[in-house]
Amino acid sequence: MRAVWLRFFIAGAGLLALTSCGPKAKFVEKNYAPPEVTAILPAVNNSTDVEGGIVFRNLIYKHFEAAKPAYSILSREMTDSLLNEAGITDGGQLEAVENDELMKILNVDGLLFVTIEEMKYQTLGISSTRKVKANFKLLKGGRVIWEDDREVDHGKSALGTIVSAINDPVGTLQDSGEDLAWQLAAKGVKAWLLDHELKPEMLEVINTSFSTLP
């Protein structure tokens, strides 16, 4: 009997750990209600991957379309057209414009700011970097109602590859060769295809982060 209770206790503790360790947003306003219409602004891209920034923003649109039907999102075409008319062609220019002015230009009450802190993809055969780090802020009527930071790093260390090579030299060399070939081929990828070598990491950041959005 004692063993049975012990198993129940362990199972319950494991379940509690799983539920308490889920992703949490940095800030969510009390009495949260989505904006009536939200514009997803061009990303402030602090990385050197220009195409990656475009793909990342496009994937955010796709996520809202598929997973957040309660949110009314201004189309990318309309958002960019209205911003261009106001002389705003890049996310880096948004800092210089007041939030109230942005809402007036776009005729919305919600603004989603996207800041890409890091976007790195590099494969050197025995080591690799696959990292995406971003910050999201949702404003309603000029105030922040939700904010989240998220980072995914699926890099491979040289040491780990060396250990793998010791255990499986043929397989490891083949994988490294394929990684390098993919990196070279990916240089020609077009952002409008919603394809990118870091797309899995982008999706993980987006899906995890926006799972915290009420």
C-alpha cells in the first residue's frame, strides 16, 4: 500500500512540475482584452540576416491566421503601404515615431512590435550555430498589455561532434557534409517563400511565445 501511495505522489509531483514550468509571458495586463485591430509592425532587426527578418515577420502573420482567430490583424500589404506613404520603410525607423502617431497612420488600436535580438546560422562541419532570439510587445491604445522574450539555441558544439565521430565516424562526417551543403544552398533562398535555414527555430520562438498571449 505504501508503495502505491509513493507512486501516486511521484506522478502528482511530476505533473505539477510540468504545469508550473510552462512558458510565461514577461508581462500581461490584468483584465486583458485584445485590441480591436492590430498591426504587426516591420521587425526591428538587430541581426545581420535581412531575409531572416522578413521571413520571421511573415511567419508571425501565418501564426495569427492559424492559431489566434480572436485577433483581427491588419494585412501586411495594407500595413506596409500605409507606413510607406508616411515615409516609414524599415523597422529601425519606428523608434522615431510616437505610438499614437503610428496608430493614427494605420487606423488601428493595437500595435505588435517585434525586435529580433539575434538570428545566427553557421555550420563549420564539426560545430554549428542555430540561434533565434526575439522580443515581442503588444500595445493597445498606446500602453503595453503583453510582452515576452524568447530564445531558441539548437547549436552543435565541436566537442559534441568529436564525441559523435568517435562513436560513428562515417555517419558524423556524412551529417557534417550535408549541413555544409545545405548552408551553401540556402544562400539563394527568397524570403517571400517563407523558407529559411532557421525556420524551425523561428517557428519554435513564435509558437512558444504566442502561446502565452491570452
